[in-house]
Amino acid sequence: MNSFGRFFRIHIFGESHGESVGISIDGCPAGLSLQVEDFLADIERRKGGTQKGTTPRQESDLPIFKSGIFNDITTGAPITILFENNNTRSGDYQKQRSVPRPGHADFVAHQKFGGFEDYRGGGHFSGRLTVALVAAGVIAKKLLARVANISVAATILEIGGEKDTEAGLQKAIDAKDSIGGIVECRVNGLPSGLGEPFFDSAESLLSHAVFAIPAVRGVEFGTGFAAAKMFGVEHNDAIADMSGKTITNHAGGIVGGITNGNELVFRIAIKPTSSTPKTQHTLNWETGGMEDFSVKGRHDLCIALRVPVVLEAVTAFVICDLMMAEQKIKRIL
């Protein structure tokens, strides 16, 4: 549904062109200092229009605290934060309603919700809701740094197969099309022992949350798919001391579904933005036939550019939940 987590539990709500989007967070301990200024840097990193290759749609995205914070300190009650939608062009979507956009959720949403879905800007399926995930990440990252000195950082590794992101973007510009990329996340300071075997493994929970980020098409931990080409003796990480430190880190910091105290390293694949300016031949569900169609509106050339801060956010709130499950976060000291 729209909720995730057991002990640090989040619930997202809203639509791209609705009045607002937002998040409720249950389980954040009382006593954490939290102000609007804490959110600004990460919100700015997520915004479109501030970097080449992103949508010109811009929102102020100042968080509006509705509950759970008093005198700039968390109270222990559920935290609710709203972000208003003020810069919308809903007419762009009314004009193309009869043609579900290839790569988007238009068709499946229509089938699932019987035509009652809010289709403007993708509605509840929109990447617009990632601003709410970022807000949860701000709180989770601050909490992890405060109580456990854990840091979470994500970076773009490549765009369109190019290590030089400018070169990758230029490929899309020259082709007059959208393009994808790969984003890597690294977490330092994690204790060993987080996660469970099988269904609640650390990789399972991280992957579950990661796939809530629109446009994610794959995830790999440590050596990832390259491990399929390696010998066992090459891939195994020799343990160097009683702390669990390993000589190599092909496992990416997780063994048997449980963190081993080494750096957590994983990567995600981001598909090309589905809203491409290229003409496509696809279904018109009013006529039942196929026709030429091009997406109108304001869209990202490469959505991967805006993903790192969102990836940090989901990683941080998963780790918070895992830490609380092991009672490693009980209160703010």
C-alpha cells in the first residue's frame, strides 16, 4: 500500500497536481532537533530546473509541519509534513487523456482504479511524491548521525553508459530523447547484525524500499551481477579481524541477509524518463487503434540526476527501521 517500515514507519500521500503531497512518520523518538532549515539542502538537490537535464517545473517545497514537532523538537508523536503543489499545468494531461503514455502507469492505473484515478501528472504514481521520501530521509539521516554516527551518501556513476555525465546528457540532447543512468549508495558506520535471514534480509528490505522510487529498474549489492563471472575464492571476502572487517567487500557489507560491519555498497539502475519528446506509435483507448503520439508537458531529460538524494532517503529510513528492530535506537541521548 502506501506505508513502509515496522518501527520507523512512513506513510506517503498526495498526487502530483493535487493540493499537496506529504508524509507521516511514526516511531521517531522525542528530542530530535528539527527545523525547516534542516530540509532545505536535500530538497534543493531533488528539485527540477536547478540543473541541466531536469524538468523546468519548480516548487518552493518548503516543508509545512502539521504534527509531531513542538518548539523545533520532535515530541515522539507521529510527524506529518506537507508540501504544497503550486506550479501545475493540468491542461497538458487533459489533452492527451485518450492515449495512455508508454512507460507510464496511465494504462494500469486506469485498469486498477476503474477510471477514477487522478491522471494529472501521473497522480499518485508521480515522482513528485519523492519529495515526501526526501523529507523522511532528512529525519532518518539526522537521527542515524546523532545516535550512531552513520552516514549515507549516493552519487551518480554514469549517464547513458558514460562516466562523464555531461557526455551522457549530450547523447540524449543530440538524440532529442531521454536517457537513464546508474546511481551508487554507500553507508558507513553500520554495526553488524542488522537484518534477518530470508524475507527480512537487509538486502530484501532495502530493495523493497528502493523499488518505490519511480524509474528504478534494477539493484545490485557489492560486486552485483559481475559476481556471476567470478570464481568462489575470488568473490569470498576474507575476514581480517574480530571486528568483522574484510580484506575485500564483494558482498557489499551484507552476508546471509545481515550487515557485517563493513561499508554497505549497492547500485541502482534508472530507466530513461518515460516522457520522451520522440514520436511514439501507441494505443488510443477511445478509438481502439494505434496512432502517432508525443508527450507534452515539462519533463526530465534524465531522471537519474535527481535520484541520489532520494536513494539516500529510502536507505536511511530502512536502516533506521533495522536499527530500531535491534533496539539500537531507543531515544535521543
